[in-house]
Amino acid sequence: MQMSTRRTLRAAALLATGTVLLAGCASAAPADETSEPAASGPGASGETLIVYTNSNSDGRGEWITEQAAEAGFEIEIVGLGGADLTNRIIAEKNNPVGDVVFGLNTMFFESLKAEEAIVGYEPSWSGEVPQEAGDPVDGAYWPLVDQAIVMVYDEATVDSAPADVSDLWSDPAYQGTYEVNTALGQATPQLVVAGILAPYVDEAGEVSDEGWAQVEAYFANGSPVVEGTDLYARFDRDEVDYGIVPSGGIIARDAEYGTTTAIVPAADGTPFVTEQIGVIAGTEQQEQAQAFIDWFGSADVQGAFAEEFNSMPVNEVAQERANPEIVELVGSVERADIDFALVREHIGTWVERIELEYLP
């Protein structure tokens, strides 16, 4: 592909997204003789690196862009939801627009890998992360951040929490007391479904009747999400007592709402989101994309990111800088045994059945 064609494709893609593009600091300054020279460093090049992500909210995109500029990378971040972003990268694979993608969970990266929309690369920090947390077979993607998808409540206002999360939908005493998200095109609700079904799925992806009964009860006995309303606001209004959140958002919500969050135990384990990073196949800036991954996934940057956003880095060196509360919280829950490659193959069929049979 000619460079001019690539620029045209990029411009069209960025306009179609309808998001604010976050450019590096060097490119933001007017180009006159008083301007500072462009930053030098591992990312210095003549072309902007386009970074796709679903993890640019709450100031993350701005922070990454500023830090990248200081390291010599001029980047533009394009943010989309996980499923939409995955579909977009696959649709663009014959004429790729993006260079790097990060933030998508393992299931979405398995889809990108299956479609050959990402290309393997072993980053400089590969020895600092558990191989099984990413793609140990082909190295097509590598782990950045762990988040547990937990059922929570405010222990200051709840007196009789269930002994196991499944009690919420199997015990009539808890009917209507927990929030459920029925937007099954989104990543987190899909992970919740995968977590519920995991103990009931065979190697061929067939779900037992007991498994479907669990899913049916989960949706039938919950209180649907109120669009635009945070779960903790519903706690505050006494609309629900329980709901699912990623572990990375708990500390900020406790600070905002004055809650004391506790986690409902899960005998079958808790689904984890492991945010991954990879090089988009066909990029004309493969070396730059690899250099960005080396920088962004490093212990220094992931440690600083953890300090700024209360994240739980997978990088074992960076964990030394993580908030001890987050380290303790993530360590307190058992990870569910979910075969994400199997889930990727069957989640579409599972979601279709749920939407047809179990949702209003």
C-alpha cells in the first residue's frame, strides 16, 4: 500500500470513529521557528503511530499519549468498545489502518489471532510476565493488566451476604437484589456468562442442561442495568445490593461514594480480564509498533500506570509499585478456569440462545 493511500485510510477511519484523537505533545505545538524540536528516543520517526484500544477512558488515553510523547512516540489513540474494535481490526486486515492494539481481553485477542489480524512479537519484557497469561503458543499477544470481574456489595449496608455468588440467583431471598447487564455484545457481560457456564461446558463446547438453568436463573432473578447509572449510585439509592464491577474500579468508587466494598465469594472461581497488547498484522510501522510495545509494557511504564490508575500490572517487576490494596484484592479471589479459545468459538452461539430464550 502506498503511503498516501495509508494516510487517506487513516484519516477516514479516525473520522468515522467519532472519538477525540489524542496526539503526541510534539505534534500539538505550532510549526514555527520557535517550536521545540521533536522528541528523540525509541519511538522517534516521521509517521504517527495509530494505537487502537478499548482502555482509554478516565484519563488513560491522555496519560499514555503524554508519556509516549516524552519517550519520543507520536501517537494517535482511537478508542472503541471491545467487540466493535475487534470486528474493526478484522474488517481492516487486508488494508490495516492501526499499528498497535491494546486493552482487549484474551477472548478478543484469540479472535484476532484466529483471523491472522495480529502478528507475533516477543517484547523485551517477556521474561517479566507469566507466559500463560498471554499467548504461550505463538506469542501473538502479551499481557499488561489483570482485572477480576467480581460481584460486590457495600458491607456497611448489607447484613446477610450470600456464601456463594450462585446463591444470588438460586435463593429466592436475593431475587431482584443484584444488577445484571443484558448488553451481551459487550465484553464484561460475555465474560460473566463464560464464568457461569465454564463448569458446565465440555471440550466440544456443549453446555449441559444444568449450565443453561444457571444462566436462565441469573438473568431471570436480577435487576437490569439502568443505562447511564453507575452500580454504586444504585447502591446509594437502595435499588440493588449487589453487582458486578472490574476490580480496578473499586478504590475510586469507594472514594466517590463512601462505600466499603466487599466481594461475594465464588466457589467456581472469578472471571479475570487480562488486557493484552499486540502488533496489528500488515502495519507499515512494524518496528515502531514493536518499540512502542517494548516501552509501554515495560516495568517502568506499567508501574507508573499502576500508580496513576490503581491497575494491577501483570509485569511482576511493576507489581512492586501497585497499590497494596489492589494487590491484596486481586490476590484474594480465585481465578476461574476458562478456556478462552473454546469460549471464542462458541460465545456467539451461547449469546444468541440467551437473547432468544432467556431475555425479555
